[in-house]
Amino acid sequence: MKKQTKAIRTQTPKTKYREHSTPLFLTSSFTFESAEQGKALFEETEDGNIYSRFSNPTVQEFVDKVCLLEDCEDGVATATGMAAVFASMAALLKTGDHIIASRALFGSAHQVITQILSKWGITHTYLDADASEADWEAAVQPNSKMVYLETPSNPGLDLVDLAMVGRLCKKHNLIFNVDNCFASPALQVPAEFGADLVLHSATKFMDGQGRVLGGVVVGKKEYIKELRFFCRQTGPSMSPFNAWVLTKSLETLGLRMDRHCSNALQLAEALEKHPDVKSVRYPFLESHPQHGLAKQQMSAGGAIVTIDLEGGFERVSAFMDALEIASLSSNLGDTRTIVTNPNTTTHAKLKPEEKKALGITEGLIRISVGLEDIEDLIEDFTNAVEVSVKSDILG
């Protein structure tokens, strides 16, 4: 079966009630048939559910589907995307280890690496997303253990060459850890390029409708075994209800991403032509500096577009206030178009020099393009640009 069919048809075994839709196992714990079975389950000589902090059938169905879509062997679901990011590092790194990472990261991931892991004696080296293979090679140290990156990155839509980094990690026996949230497995499968771990904030496109929080890490069994132990002891478990929402949402992921990508490309093209927009970035625009790479490792450009406006926060504020359809929120990946100003929201806590290195200007606006009619979106954004220009002039 093809992936889309698997995503729809994979579910927990039917109960005696013969339900068509997958059931929700909303229970904190599970009973044992006997004391002997309880003993065997805790000794792990028998497979089965004990406690929903450890495992749950509904959560497992979600994980199984993500493994199918990402071509991975095993996985662990977490309560949030950042719990997935943290667990993927904390479970596999120890004092004295070194992590190599792309500089273009989500703000909280940056804080984990620089503020939390550093307290445990785990050092890091940052590289620009477009760094050469020689640059990556030079960053490898005797104590290097992991490479971590996002591609496309949040919010700058920088791309990292997955095939190149995959070769590097294989050569030096490094754990290759990829945040695939922005692309989703509908557009990009990092395991095909050698990724050992692939993680997602399932809150975003996997849910796709802004309803629940969740995270997931999938990958090679040898690494997931360590993640499972870490999560079982520390407790960042996914709610069965959230897993039920997410596993149903995966059935429409491919369809939604098709529309997201189509809308995003058309909106990016329209805004790129507007004389009052300083710049537009989208991986499948020919003007994107890594357009060729995007075409190589992604099947479409994704749902995120960024624009830069002259005039500082006052211009940004006027633009956002003028939008009538788009929502103002720091979230993304919704059916509804969402805009935010990373400089004052998602990446507000970064130092000025860090923002500059990531291309986060005062006028940067991240657009998570939704599923609305594209003509309505183009009209709404074009009007907001023009209103903000007039406001800027009058101001």
C-alpha cells in the first residue's frame, strides 16, 4: 500500500463492538489478567500496556502512523513539540558531549541548546544553514555526538542539505537528528537522506486545525529505545485524547498540504510583485537563495511564507491590524492563515546579534498560509500592505 492508504487504514484492532472509526482509550491504567502477567509486563518479557504514562493504544496508533509516513522503525509521542526536541537531545547526550547544530533554529530549541544543555556540560557549535561540507567537517570534534537541524527553518526558511549532512554523520558516526515540522512527511522524508531521528511538533501540520498540543520523535530502534526509557521515567507523555485527534488528522495530512502549498506559492508570487514589500522568501520561489536545494529534497515548498516590510514595528503593527481574514497568533500549521512578527514573539528572547545572524528583522512577518480561498487571501494581504504604507507615510 502507498503511504496515504497506510495513513488512513492503520489503526488499533477492532473491539467486539466492531467500530469503524478508531476508538479512544481514555484510561490512566490497564488491568492484568493475573499477578503473573503483571510481573511479566514489568519485566518486559511480555508486551502490553500498563500505565498511560508508559504506553497507550491510541497513542501507539499515532506513533505507528508517523513511523509509516517517515519511513522509520519506531517512535515515541510526547506532550508537546518542545518535549520532543528536548527528549531527543537529553536522552542521548551526556556531560562532555558536543552537539553540532544549524544556527537557524526555533527560539526555544536555541534556548535548550545554549541555556539548558550547557548547564550539564554539553557544548555546541553553530553553523549557518548554507555552510559548506568543509565547514560542517571542520565543526566535528572528537567528542561530537549529534547533529541537530531544522529544514526549512523557523522563521527564516533556510534550508540545510540533508544528503550532505547525512554523509557527514555516517562518516563520523554522529546521531543525525532532524526537525521536519515545517515540511511534514508529506513533503520531505529525512530518513531517506540518512536521518537517525526525525521529530515534529504535532501541534502544527499534523493536527492542522489548532486544536491540541503534541510532539513525536521517530527513528532507529536503538535510539528510540533510549528515548522511551527517558520519557517513561520523566513523564512527558502524550494525552490519549490528543493522540486520537492527531491520528485522525494524519488521514488528511496529504490533502491539506497540497492546498497549503498551492496557496502559499500563489500568495508568495503575488506579494513578491508588490512594490511596497521589501522582500519575500519561500522555498519554491526562484528568488530563494536555496531554490535548487528545495527542489531536490522537497516535493513542494510548504505552507510558510515570510515577508519583510520597511518601517519597523510601527509598519508591522499597521499591516497586521489591517488584515481582515488572517489571524494574529504565534502558532502555525492551521487551516486558518496566521501571521506573527517573530522579532517580538517567537524569537523575542534572542539577543540582537543572534536575531541578526538569523535574518530576523523588525519588519519580518511569518505567514502560515491556510486553506482559505487564495483570491481572498491575496486581496487581504495586498490591502494590508497598502494600508500600512499609507499609515507609515501619514505617521
